[in-house]
Amino acid sequence: MIREILTYPNPKLRTASHDVKNFDDRLHLLLDDMYDTMIDRGGIGLAAIQVGVELNALVINLSNENDEQDKNDLVEIINPRVLQSEGVTTYQEGCLSVPNVYEDVERFEKIKVSFFDRDGKPHTKEYEGLMAIALQHEMDHLQGHLFIEKLSYLKRKKFEREWKKRAKTKE
Ligand code: Y12
Ligand code: CO
């Protein structure tokens, strides 16, 4: 089922989510709906809080070498913790909760994370490249942070001016 995606400046997006305790059918339905919603809206990553659910759960589905988003490559991450990080990289990020805004953001180049899968099985993995960037972006959502908060003061002010102008034209 497709769920509504909360968009900036909805205050709920600032909520810090809490750990999943029950790896049950309700969680599986949430993850399935998050995948459907992300694909429907043309996204590659989504955190539960973006559909209004305050749980530490996220999904990422990057495109493969044929430029296809294959569901076999879907990654579901529950209760993630960063164990190690190294390097710095910059990527022009976008977010389904801040539509039409794309800005360069600095992230760690590589990260090692522990997490659980949908069945509650623990994993520890290292990620790099776009997967590491997407994971850091989604993990920020779990703590109530959006990528626009990482912009320089001037870029943030420019974003806010343009967002307000856009909101007025929609009135
Ligand atoms: C690198 C950087 C950031 C991420 C986080 C996940 N971000 C997304 O999935 C963003 C998706 C997105 C999709 C949009 O719509 C289409 O492309 C059809 C979009 O455009 C509008 O909303 C108008 C904006 C963002 C992962 C990896
Ligand atoms: Co986002």
C-alpha cells in the first residue's frame, strides 16, 4: 500500500525515532509499504518517519548497472548503529520529503554498521559509495535530521527563501 510522505516543514520529520522491539507482521507490513511508496514516488531510499512512523527502520534500493531498481537488491535496515566511519565524500542529494531540492552534502566515504533484518537477525556490514551516502542520509532521518540542515548558512537561507516563495505560488 502506498502511504503519504511527510514533507518539509512538517514537524514530525524532526522526531527522533525509537528502536523496533517486535519483528512481527506489523513491521513487515510497514517495510512492504515503505518499499511500495518509495518506488511509486521514484525514490531510492526512505525512512519510516517519512511515512509518519517513529521507528528506526529504513529501506534503500539503488539502481543496478543496467539502471534498473531490482527488488532483489532491496536493503532493509532496522535499528542501525554506526560502528566505524572513514573518509569524506560529497554527493548531490535529494529527498522525497524535500521535493525538487538537490544540494551537495558531505558524508563519510565508508561506514561499518550493525543492524537487524526484518526477522530480527543481527548483521554487521561495511558500505561505501552511493550505498554509504544513502544510508547516512536515511539514518539522519531516524534522528530527526534532514539533509538541508547540513548546508552552509547562506545556502540554507537561500533554500528557505525559495521554499517560502514556492509555497506562496501554491496558495
Ligand atoms: C543519495 C542521496 C540521497 C539519498 C536518499 C534518498 N533520496 C531519494 O530517494 C530521493 C528521491 C527523489 C525523487 C524525486 O522524484 C523523481 O525522481 C521522480 C524527486 O523529485 C521530486 O520530488 C519532484 C526528488 C527526490 C540516496 C542516495
Ligand atoms: Co530523505
